[in-house]
Amino acid sequence: MCGIAGAYFWPDGGPLTDRLTKTLAHRGPDGSGRYDHGEVHLGHRRLSIVDLTETGAQPMVKDGLALTYNGELYNAPELRKELEAAGVRFRGTSDTEVLLEAWRKWGTEGLHRLRGMFAFGVFDERSGELVLVRDQLGIKPLFLVRRGKGVAFASELKALAAELGGSLTVDDTALVASLLYYWVPDGRCAFREAEKLPPGSWARFRPNGDVERGTFWSLRQVAEEGAAYEGEFDLNAVIEDSTRKHLIADVPVATFLSGGLDSSYLTALAARERPGISAYTIGFRAEDAKFEAMPDDLMYAKKVAAKFGVDLHEIEIAPQVLDLLPRMTYHLDEPIGDPAAINSYLICTAAREAGVKVMLSGMGADELFAGYRKHLANKIAVRYQRVPGLVRRPVESLVDRLPVATSKRGFRSVRFAKRFLSFAELPEETAFRRSYTMYDQAELAGLLNPDLAGAVDDVITEHADTYHDNTLSDFVNRMCLADSRLFLPGLNLAYTDRSSMAASTEVRTPFVDIEVVKAAFRIPGDKKIVKRQGKMALKEAALSILPAEIVHRPKGLFSAPLRAWMSRDLAPLVREVTNEGELVKAGFLRREALRKLVDEDASGQQDRSKHLWHILTLEYWYRGAVSARTP
């Protein structure tokens, strides 16, 4: 895991690459390097994980090829053997050299062979071509800006924004999308002139200015092929193999252990491979947990640790949130309103201080195996629509009058009921969107400058187009596919990468693995959600190693006590941003609409804590973007 940057046919490209690379220092504190050849300049910051010697240093140059690479190849040992059998001689033991030689032998035609997480740039001294590549599922980021026949690229948008900020303009539609979702979808970028290389794709830049693009892996195609699969397979064996491969490292590896199914499953499998492995878990201030009505996840984490001999470390999330908010906004690159990023950052910081460089996370299992409440809720909504209106209306009226919180505690069941009724009678795609996004179309438009009505329409249409862009007949797998294309890369993988790398720590996600993904979409929806139980196929697989009380426990939350923070730590800041924030002054947000959100949340009638948290993250991001444009 590292930070990469570079410039190709860009004025002052060498010094620019140095400055980009310096901004990425937190991604790779173990070393740095730069490669220059005519109009190409490649930079690198190294976090040493595999082959800690200088034979793994980057940019790696060998026989006319130069590579700057961020990521890990989990099938590097197999690829190395194949290449050695073909006559390749390796200088070291790094997966970087395996990637370079794989590129030499197969080029873009071999990209589908790679199993791992990666973003890289490779330059061919003979042809003068630069190719940029991003992994199949979008685990690793790669941002770029094009000008004329040139391109500048980096692992993080903040590096490009810091150097090119005066020439970059905020994309209002991307910010509108972030308000809807509470993150910026992977197909958009917060600055108009910048872009994210799409998952599973490559871009080739030639000296004459031509650009060729290609796709080497399609999640939609994998899902459709999975739907046609009729064979048998052992899901536990697939996940066990993925976990084993994700443990490959020449440095200590630990796990996230929330006490939930996904992290417990991976921790148990990892402990079997590496007895005595460390794990990190989170807890909250007692008063915050009570106010938020949060489940006691720590109890289950301790049970898993005791059963499998895991060295468990507890991190209490009682942060100086006023200090962390601007810091996290900076590191997250784009407006991301999920407070789980703070949890990830604090856990990774604690692990790094203990000498751990690599963490395993259960990220991705909920998206692939239908584990979120929204998946079950949308299935229930289909049945709810069959209930006579004479029965539904009194229920809806009662729930509408119930408070979500008092001054002393919150009521999770009421929050869930209000959320459910907000989408239960809508058509499938609209209901799915409303089940996890922040606003309906009218609410979003009412929050914004009227001139942005067209942007609202565009964002809503993009969601519908993505949701319907498949031939799946399975309702549950349609939701899983949409989540894996939108929610997973846009939010969960994005904040995981940024927050962990801010702490100079590599997080690996064994569920977000191409073989696990293939297996997940071979499972029909009625095997994922059975009666009122989500993620049943994964639970059945996990029973091979985990006790039933862990497998079938109520779903936990990797989140934060937002309502407690909003009513205490952040209340003054909320008032300031609502009344005199830069987004209000710029006319992007309407002051009265913001005040309504604050009033609804304060009264306890509606839970607007997540909305307000994202307003704060958006405000801080916008302040940084505006200051970057100031000479």
C-alpha cells in the first residue's frame, strides 16, 4: 500500500510530481522515489509490506518499463511461478516486480488475471506510452486531471487540488449528489476538471495526445453470469482461501473485530492461520451509547477473541470531535458524511502505534450478501403494499406522531419505523434509493438553490440508470449489484482507504475479492434473505467455524453516536454553519431549509443527525476547496 503520483507531457512535470508525492507522504512513510524519462515523471511513497528491502523500492524500473504502484497482489506467488516457468528471472520477492513482469508479458490482456487491490501507472520507454490502471472493484483510488495531451495523476484528490486548485472548479452536481447519498458517487468527482479512473478499467496516453480507454472487468457481467450458474460450490472454502491470501505480508497483520458476523468470521479464519493474531475493537462513552440506544457489540467481540485466542485491544471512541472533523474532512478528499471514518482512523492509529501496518476488515459482506437492514426492509415493503390502506393509514399516523428521542435517550425502533414508512409504498428503484439516501427529490430540491433543480434531476436519473442497467430477474441481487456499484466504491471503500492511509496503515478487505464476488452472485436472493433473516448464505458458511450465538446475533453498527454529538459536542458548530456557513453565503444551501432540519432534530420528532453531520463535512470540505482556489 502506497501513494503514487505522476505527470505526463505536463509543464514543469518533474517538480509537480515531487510536490504531489510530498502531499501523499502519509500513505508511505517508509520511502520515496521519482523516475524521469523525457516528458514522463513518476513519483512514489512507500509503505513497506512485502519485500522490505530495496529490491521492492519504487518507482521500479527494469528493462525499459517503469512502474509506480499502489496495492497488493494476493495471487503474486502463483503469477511468479508462471512467469518463472516462462523464463523470467526476478531480482527480489515483491509483488511489484511480479506486476511489472506480468505487464511486460501480457499487457492489458493480462489485467483480468490480477487478484488484489491496485492502482498503478506503467511507462514504456520504447513506445513512450503511459498506462493508468485501477482494480476491478475500485478498492484503490486513482484521480487524474487532463490538459491538452498531458495528464497529472495521484492517489488522492487533495494532492491535485493543492497544486492545481486555482484552475479547478467545484462541480455543483457532485456536491448535490453528495447531499443525496452523503458521499460523492465513484462516477463523479468533486472538481469538474478532475476524474476518477473507473474500477476495472485502464487508460493509455500516447505522445501524440491520443487517449485509449478500456475495461477489463465488469461487475454487472459477473453478476449476470452468476445468475446463470447452476453448479455447487463451498462458500466457506472460497472465503477461507481469500482470507488466507489476504494475510500474505512481511509485517504484522491484525483485524477489525466489531463482534458482528463479518469481522468475527474473518478474525476466526485469520486466527486459525496466524494463532495469537491481534484484533482491534471500538467502544463508546457510556452516556453516548445509552443516548443512541446502541447495542453492546463489545461483549460479542470479547467472546470471539476468547474463543479463538485473539489478542483484543479496545479503543474508546470519545474523541475531540471538533478537532477531528476538519482533519477527517481533509483526509477524506471529497465530502463524505459517514462518521464511521472516524472509527476507522482511530483504530488504525492505535494499531499503527502498536507496530501493526496491515488490518483485515469485513467490509463488503453486507453489500454482496444482502446484510443491510435496507435489503430486508425493501423485501418487507413489497408485502406491506398488499396490506389494505384502511390498516396502513392508522399505523402510519401513529408512527408519525412518535418521537425518535427524548432529552435523555433515543428510540431506535421508532427511527427504523419512520425510515421504513418513508419508502414502503414507492416503486422498486425509488424505494431502494430512498431506503439509504438522505432526502427524497422534493426535500433535496428544497434544500438547494433553485438554479440547481436540473442537477437534482441528473443525480436521481443516474441512480435509476445504474439500478436498471442489468438483466437480473432477482430482486435481492439487483439490490446487491446496485450496492456493489454505488455504495461500496463510493462510500465504504473510499472512506476505508482514506482514513486508514491517513494513519499510514493498509486495510485489506477479503470479502471484496473477485473470487468472493463471483461466488456471491451465484447465490440466489432467496438464499440470502430467508424469512426475516438477511445474509443467510454467509451465516450458514460461517457456522463452520463460529458459534451460533455470534452468527445469529442482532446486527451491530460500525457507526458513531451522532445524536449525542449533535446535541452536545457539535451543537454550537451546527448553529454557526446553519446561519453563517460558506455554503449558505454562497447561495448553494438555503438557510431556512437548514434551520428546519435543526429544529426537527432538536424537537426529537425526526432524526436529522446524519443529515446535519454531512452538512458539517460538506461545509468544511467547501471551505478547503475555496481556500485552495485563493492565490
